[in-house]
Amino acid sequence: MKANIKLELKSLTPVRLAGLMQKVHQSMDGNPAFPTPPVSMADLSAKYQAYIHAISEATEGSRLSKYVRDDIGAEAKDMLRQLADYVRIVALGDATMLAQSGFPLARVPQPIGHVGTPQMQRVAQHHQPGSVLLRWSGIHGRRGYQVYMTDVDPASGGDVPWTLQSFTGKVRHSVEGLTPFKPYWFCVSAIGPLGEGERSQPVLGHAV
């Protein structure tokens, strides 16, 4: 997957915007990887100096000084947008080249393969007779969870007859119809794009 620039100018404070201007100027000025930027580095530097002065004047200054600061900031953002588009065209998704521009890189989504293993919490007694409430940790990339149940102690050895009790998209599930005070063991697995992940460690619970 190709890399890209993360450009979120609307969320930047004036000081952070000025910092980005300075970093881009330092990175691209005389950089042979970007020989013909649409905004000259001399113009970007001049705009940076003007913006720094405007920020200083607007600090506890008049309303007019804040308008001047914001107007220069809008011009600076336009410059950065033009430069970011240019960098994207030149770099063609090359992360190393994009990083040389001074712009921050966007996070590249990682493909989801095998899903992780949920961690079961202690079984809680439900308010309804003959039922318990199960909870477990969420797993990134899952499409759902499969809940298993058995009335045979997994620590007893041998084959344990686990029964698929339910499929759910939530991280909690109520199991009903249990015999009061009888011990049951529960575990859960996550289902992802490549199928079912490993089952969690079993937990013991009983209904009342």
C-alpha cells in the first residue's frame, strides 16, 4: 500500500501551523528531490516570518491583530496545500521521499490477518434465574465472537465436549437455561477475515 501525507490543517493551532511551515521549509529548501515546487521556499520563508510576527501581535492584542493573524494563516495553509499536492505527485507514494518533505506521514492501515484471542472476565451472575453474564476483551478486526460452553471440567483431562452456544458481535453475552448451582465452563473465540482465532482460557461460572 502506498504511503501518503497527513495534512490536517484545520485542526492546527497558529503555533503548530507555524511549526509545520518552518519544518517544510527546512526540509524542502534546496532538496533535489523536489526541484520545482509551486511555492518558492523564499516565499514560504517570508510568509512564515510574517505569520510569526502576526501571532506575536495577536497575543493579548486587538481584535484587528487577530484578523490579520488569521488572514496570514489562511494564506499559509493555501501554500502548504499546494506544496503537499506537489510532493504527492513527485513522490508517487514513496514513503522515504514523502518523509523528506517535512510533512507528517499518514498512518498506513495494516492488513488484518489472524485475529487475536479474547480474554474472558469473571462470570457474573445474572438477575434472571438460571442465567449468567459473560464478558471478554474486544479484538481488533473481528467480525464476531463464538461463545462455547461445557459442563465438564477442562482440567479433568481427556476430550472436553465444548458446545457452540452462540455467535455475537458484542463483547458480552447472557447464557440462559442453566441448571442452578451446577458448574459450567465458558470460553470465547474471535472470528476474523481468515476464520476463527484461538479460544480463550475457560472460566468457571454457575447460575442461581
